[in-house]
Amino acid sequence: MFYLKMTNSDQSISENKIKIDDSEYYYDSLPDEAKKIVVGLRTADTQLRMHEDTLRLISIGKAKLIEDLRKILEPIESIKK
């Protein structure tokens, strides 16, 4: 598991930390290569949230279309089997 969070230390200084599994690291102390990976992970997380929101909106729209279709078909006699 990975997450990046902003925390306030005892001196009220805001510090970026990352957590991987059960270990925490200060972002500023990471080598540049690790910082680039963290930026990539944050971008991936942002993209995932955007696409999850898009899927929720599509699902809501689909449910509304089905509801509208049922209302239109209500007075129409269905095919008997």
C-alpha cells in the first residue's frame, strides 16, 4: 500500500511523508529517482479517481435512461411468450 500525506509535526511545520506498507519516509529526504516515482504514483492516483468519478456518472446516466425507457414502454403491451 502506498500513500502520500501532509502532516504537521510538533513544531507546526508541514512535512510531506510517504508510507509504503508499514514504513514512513520524508519525501524531501528521498533520492530524485524515488521522488519521480512518487510523482508518477500521485498522477496515477489522480487519474484513477477521475475515471472512477466518470464511471459513477455513466452508471447514474444509464440508470436514468433505463428508468425513462420503462416509463415509455409501460403503456405498450409486451410480446407474450
